[in-house]
Amino acid sequence: MDVTVTATLPADIECRIYPVAKDAAIQLPLESSGLIAEAAKASRFTGEAGGWFEIFVTEGGQTVRAVLLGTGEGRKTDYEKAGGTISARLLTSGVKRIAVIADGLSAESLAALSLGARLRSWRIDTYRTKQTEAQKPSLESLHLISEEKADAPAFVHADALVSGISLTRELVAEPGNIIYPESFVERCKGLADLGIEVSILDETDMKNLGMGALLGVGQGSPRAPRMLALRWDGSEGKQLNPIAFVGKGVTFDTGGISLKPGAGMEDMKWDMGGAGAVAGVMKALALRKAKAHVVGVCGLVENMPDGNAQRPGDVVKSMSGQTVEVINTDAEGRLVLADTLWWAQETFKPKTVIDLATLTGAIIAALGNEYAGIFSNDDTLAGQIVKAGEDTGERLWRFPMGDAYDKMIDSPIADMKNMGSRYAGSITAAQFLKRYIKDGVAWAHLDIAGMVWADKPGSLHDKGATGYGVRLLDQLVTDVAEA
């Protein structure tokens, strides 16, 4: 869907949309303004964010399709939700060209509205061959009628976020036979055209570096593992130590020898949601030319159960030199992250590291699909991330960590085991990762298992890939690195 900012209403508009704040008086530049206001009141339209009232009226001898769109209390997230409602209502309605009559709205509010509309309209129809006309998207263009300039920073930022989130959703939504470590890397190579420095390690490189934890996960698959690093330095060399975003990229997770149940296993194509978010936010930062030094690192493997697969009880040696007893091959993400985190710190010398991973089912049991879990060794960093989550609607809830939980992953024959008991599973997974964080590094682990995929539509996404994490990390960079 194309979005245009223009000062005049095009003649071929099929639907006019009028933003209305919560409990505001309804006064429209239409002959039927009074009638519309009375009808909206009778229909209990109050202007709540995402509220919708639609009516056909006569204007200048012509029939006009008019919509009142609730923008709530005027927060950025209210305008995003309102924009999402536009696409949810009109994407497949048969309408092609619509306009938002946006007199008096700021560029920031309009950008948020357009962001919501474009995110909610995103779909992956690559493999659909038999859609009816009613199933196909009809909405082609959204015109924002305003005196604001189309090249205002808010619009540039929104465009960058849409592009970044779209990349994340694409990577997450694609099936496992299409996206695997090598093809994930191929899809990201084009980011070099945006000024991102792209580095790739192959299997031989990782063997030479001693990445036994990551390589052990991938040894049962014919798909070779990869390490992908994306570096953006918009600080003009002023920030010597980058912020590091590290993503778990298990492109398909069968559980390995500790095989998952068959029912629902198809969902495990999105077990690379953390890596997908890292790739997406790096694209967004480059597109908007963020004045920050950031590196994104993705550890990419496929976890399969062939005759060469890792066994429960195996002991592997990580790049850090620490050894791990593999109790369960389905607790593989932390093994991938162990080597990815260590390599990222050794290579780029960050002072702040944030990892994102669809790491545990336990986090879904605790938080459902409403919050991601956050674990951290630094209160300031944790607070900054939680605030960024509140500001973007990508919310997080902080969990405790401590020595008592750490002891639960001690092994009798190695430095640690890759899982503890059945209790506190998300916390013991975080304690495992903490052992791979160097002294003096501020670190946060985001367990996003319940957030990267949705079984029902939301205000900014349809069923499927959500793109969770891109807006969160972009906001953090804005708040912390560009402040």
C-alpha cells in the first residue's frame, strides 16, 4: 500500500476518513456533519483508539463514504492502533483509494497512523495460488491530507521501521525449506547496499574458533550453520564500543534427538525470531541513518535428528572454553547463543549486549502472549529496555536471577548442563547465558517466545509473524545511543 502526503484531496478517493479524539465534539467539513455526529453518538462511537464508525452520505449531489476513526488520547500508540484499524477494515473491502483528512495533526501523529496502517496490511501471499477476488487485498493507496512535508523526519523514521519490520516478518514467516542458515544470510547480504558492513562465518571458520556449542546443535542437519554480523556506524567514529544485538537463529527446530511432539511442530519455523528481529532493526537503523554505532549478530543453525545428531549426555566445549553437558537437545537455543554471545564480545568489544531469543516455552506459560520476559545483570539497562517497550507497545516483564537459580544448572561432569529441573525454566536458561557474558558488560536477555508469532490478528498484525523486537530496539537506540 502506497502512502502519500498531499495538501489537496484527490478526486478519485473512494473513502474519506476523519480522525476523532476520545470524547471530542464531531465537526466535519461536510454538509451532513450534524447527521453524522448524531448517528455516531447513537452507535456509541466515542473516539476510543481504533474506534470505527462508517456511513454513506450525500455531499454536493454525490454519495460519499465517510468514516470516523478514533484516535484515543493522542498517544503515538493510539495513532498506530487507529492506522491498523484502517487496514483491518478496508484491506480486502474492494476499496482501492482512501484519504485521511488530517487537518491539525502533527507529522508525528500522521507518521504513527501510516505506520500502523502499513504494518496491519502486511501479508505473505507468496504461496497462495487460488484466492478469490474477495480474499485479495484491494487497498492500493492511502492519502494523508495535510500541510506537513512528506520528507519530515517522522515520516522517514516510519518508512524505515516499516521496511525493517517487513524484513523480520518475511524471514520469520517463510517455511523452513526456504529459510535456512545459508538462505537467511543471502537475504541479508543486500543490506550492504545501505551502508551496513556484512560479515559471515562459515562452518570451517566456526570450527577454527572452537564454537563446539553452536556446531553441536547443527551437526544433525545437512544445512550448514552460519554466523552473520551486521555493523552500522552512524556515529562518525565517535562511539568506539557499539551496542550489540544478538539473535538466536534456529531456522527450524525439531528438538533434535529429544524430538518435539509432532502436533504443532510446523510452528518451529519461527524459532529464528530473535535473529529475524536483529536483521530487521539493523535495516531500519541504516535506512533512517541512525546516529549510533550498533552491531547485530545472528547465530544460524537448523536442529535436526539424523544419525549424526547430538545426543543427550554429550559434552561440548564452547568458544569461551567452558564445557556443557547436553541434557536435552531441545534446549538448543542457549547453546547457539553461548558461542554467538562470546564471539560478538570478542570481535566487537561492546559495553552493552542485548540478546533476543525464542528460548523457552516456560516464558509463554508465565506471560502468555502479552509480554516478553527480560533478564539482566544491570538495573539501568533493564529499565531503559522496559521503558522502550512501554513506549512502543512491545512490552516486557522483568524476572529475577540469582545464585540459587545458577546452582540448578551445575553439572557433575562438566562446567554446566544445558537445562535445570522442570521449574523456573526461563530463569535457568537466562542463568546459562549469563555465564557467557564478560565482566563489565551490561547485558539483557529477552525471551520472546510468546511474541514473534500470533495465532490471531492484533492491532498491528494479522495472524502470523508479528515483527516483535524491531520497534523496541529501534526505540532503545533512539533513547540511549542517540540521546
